[in-house]
Amino acid sequence: MEEKNEPIHSESGLKNKQPNLDTRTGILSDFYSQHHFSGNRRNQSISEERRSQKFKEWMGKDKKVLDLGCRDGILTRHFIDQNEVTGMDIDKMALEDCKNNLGIETKWADFSLQIPLPTSSLDVVVAGETLEHLPYPAITIAEISRILIPEGLFIGSVPNSYHLKNRLRVLKGNLIDNDQTHLRAYNVMLLRQYLEKNFVIEELISCRGRSAFLSISWFGRDLVWKCRNKK
């Protein structure tokens, strides 16, 4: 008797072949854990002192805060005092360290398409060096707007992929970014394009780059923002 094969593109075929959401989250978690350990990215944060000072100044006190992409909490620790902070990340091992070290609530999740939190439930969302890792930033930013209260704050940073040194690297035939987990290469124009759909940008600065005061577009190594929710 001839065996009947289910086409993989059929609905039942896809259901049988594709991993469920928990499996995909686990795969991503293992990938990022390895990425963070292999690159010595644990227990350190780029421009930690300057970015943490700005984030803490902007958010103030007595706020309900989500740190989106908190990793092991190395940046989070600077603004947990007098705020109710929740950390969320895809890297389960790093997240466990964050919870054990800081004693804050944590949530393990792939938040690239949906943030598993109620609407209008937060005063502040922080995303430090997070958006560049996401495949559909417009979806994630809309989700951030949804979970924030009206006029809530969205604070964050991304690498400025188009600063002068990187542009020169491209002219020499090199990649503009060597980090395989970076899915978007941001400049000031692209960042504004994404943020301004849902937020009013109140401040856009750079915390890295000796000549960034001349032009953050050309000389800033990162782009750091404070935005107000439009809704």
C-alpha cells in the first residue's frame, strides 16, 4: 500500500513540522546565552556609567518600570532604587542572574512580536541596546506604546551604525556591523522614523564618541533617547 505523505506546506504539515512557541523561545534563549558568554558580554554594559545616569535622571522615582532586554541586570541595577522594576529578556540564564542579584521580578519572554503585559500598565519602558536585535522594530515599538500609560516614557539606546569610523570601514569593503545578532543598522534618520510613529522625542543624544558634541549623526557611537507616549 502506497504511503501517503502530508505536504509540508499544508496546514497540518506546518503544524507538525514547525516548533511551538516555547521551543522557539528555548532555542533563542540558548543562542543568546552562548552569544553573551562567548563574547564576554556578561557583567558589563557599554557606556554603563553615562547611560545609567541619563536613564535614572529621565525616569525619576516612584515609577513602575520595565527593563526590556535587561540581560543580567548590569544596567538595571542603577535605577531599581525607589522604583518598581521588572526585567524581561530572552536569555533565561542571564535573567536568573538578574533576579538573584537584584531581587526584582523577572519575566522570560520573546518580546519581538508581543510583550506579555497588560495595556497601560507601566510608567516607563527601558530598552538599552535592544532594538537592534529585533526583526520587526515597528511591531515592538507599538507594543511598548500599548503597555505604557498615556504620556508614559520610553527610554533607550542603540548603536549608531553609521558613525564616521564605520562609514570608512564600509568603503574598505568591510561589514558595517560584525555582530550577528544585530538585525538593524540604525542611524538618526531611521531611529526617528521608527520612534515618531508612536512617540514624541524629547531628547536624542549620544553617550559615546569624543566628538559627538559636533554631530551625533557623524561622531556619536550610540543614539540615546527619551520619548513620550503619544496616546
